[in-house]
Amino acid sequence: MSIRYLIILAAALLCSSLAVAAPANPVCIVPSEPDGAFQLTCELAKEAIAATGDLPQPIVLERMPGGVGAIAFNVFTSTRRAEPGSLVAFSEGSLFNIARGKFGPHDWTDVRWLAVLGVDYGAVAVQDQAPWRTLPDLVEAIRAAPRSIAIGGSGTINGRDWMRAASLAKLAGADIRTMRFVAFEGGGDCMAALVGGHVQVCMNDAATTQKRIDRGQPVRLLAVYARDRLEGKLSGVPTAREQGFDIVWPVVRGVYMGSDVSDADYAFWADAFRKALAQPAYQNLLADNYLQPSPLIGDELIKFVREHAASAAKEREPL
């Protein structure tokens, strides 16, 4: 056996000994009540990673509702900072709330941002039998009697869904302080209230709303807050822009990890998501869930979060 061969063999054995094993008991934290966009994010992560074969067992979804993500963020910046197998779902609203200090004393640097799985868009949902057939119809109704229409959304006053509702009220020329906003823990709760007739409008997202329509729920989309019409079944839904209201509101959906996760474990997940998101089957998975591709992983996502945090910190709250 030659010395050159022995050197190559030794190098291969060394590399294999340094390879990071797949984490045991992988979980994705859904930081809200069931059937909302955070759950969709974790389901995407589970299915995408399963297709790579990098994990010996599937990702399990773990629910941790509270504060539209605040409870989970505080847990993973304190007691669960170093878990190599735990991912936490986040959205554009999460980034905004963290940057504005709404999630407590920790900031965006206190977790490890891992991957964006796709992009959704804000949307305006009403009951299928609602009297408003277009967004201008709804805006006119708000203008005429703002207290007569209950608008639901995730979060609280000055949160992202509230701001979407306020943008409509302002375009209607109504005083946003007279707007009836009903706060929910997540989009799933809001949509359940809409179907039950407890609110008349939900400031929700296009993907999760369309999935409910697919299941036969009696709701309808008046508008999506995208720059141009989306594809597939959503192609029939007009944008707010084409109805005269210049509102574009993309919503990233992704996962982060605790700040004390090792570089090696973080790299394992980053590599797994790079592989997963590059597969042609993943594009079909996105399309099936009405999401748009936006593969931001590792340093690219950190740069995005940094810029978003700087912008959100400067943003003036309406109230």
C-alpha cells in the first residue's frame, strides 16, 4: 500500500470523523395556535428536509403559542438557546416586532437566522356572502361607517395586521382611531372568527386563505397586496394596486435557531436547506402552497434581517 494512498485514506477518515451527525429528535416550533401561517412554515420545512434524506427521522411540529411568536422567541433566547435540532418559524411580522422591542429585551442578534422558505403576500379576506365584491366596495363601507365593520388580524394595535387594516382606513379617509380591530393570536383564529361571523374582514395572507378556500370554507379574497397578480388559482384575485390602492406587502416565511447552537450544527441545517430548496420538487411544493420562491439561507438571510431591523426601527407607528 503506497504512502500516497495511506495519506488519502487518513484524510478521508479524518473528514468523516469531523462530520456532524444529524440532530436527534428534530422539531419545528409553531409559535401560534393551529392552522395558521406559522404551521404552514413548519410543514414546509418538514416536507422539504424529508425529501433530502438528510435526517434519519422526520421533523416533528411542536406548538408554542403566545404573543404571536413572542413566547417562543423568549424561550429560544433563554432556556433553549443551544438545541441543535430545534427550528422556530418566523415571518415578516416577527422581524418587525423584534426590531421594535415588542418581544422583550432581546434583539434580532440573539438568535441564529437560518432560512427563508418562501414569500407570501398580505391579503384581504371576507365571507363568501359579504356584500363587498371589490376592495373599493369595502373601503367605501369603512368610510361610511367605520365602527360597523369588525376587522380581525394577528397581533395588537400597531402590529403588522393592524397596520394593514389602518392603511385601508386611511385610504378610506376614516380616522383610524375609530376603526374596530379585533386582535387574534394567529391567522387561523382570525379565519375561524370570520367563518363564524364574529368579524367581517380578516387581514390575512394569500396562501393560508386560499388553502382554506380549497377546503371548502366560505371565504373570499378581495385583494392581494402583491405588485402583480399571482399565479395559479390566485391569478383570479386582483391586487390592491390594480384596484386603486398602492399597497404592496410581501411576507417572508422562514425558520431560526437558538444563538448558542454550534457552528457545525447550524451549518448542517443550512446545507440541508440549500439542498432542499434547490430541488425541482420544492418548486412544486411552493406552488401547491401558493408561495413564491425566495431562497435566503445563512449569511444572505442575516443580511436581510439586519436591513429589515434597521428599517423597522425607523418606521413611525400610526398610533
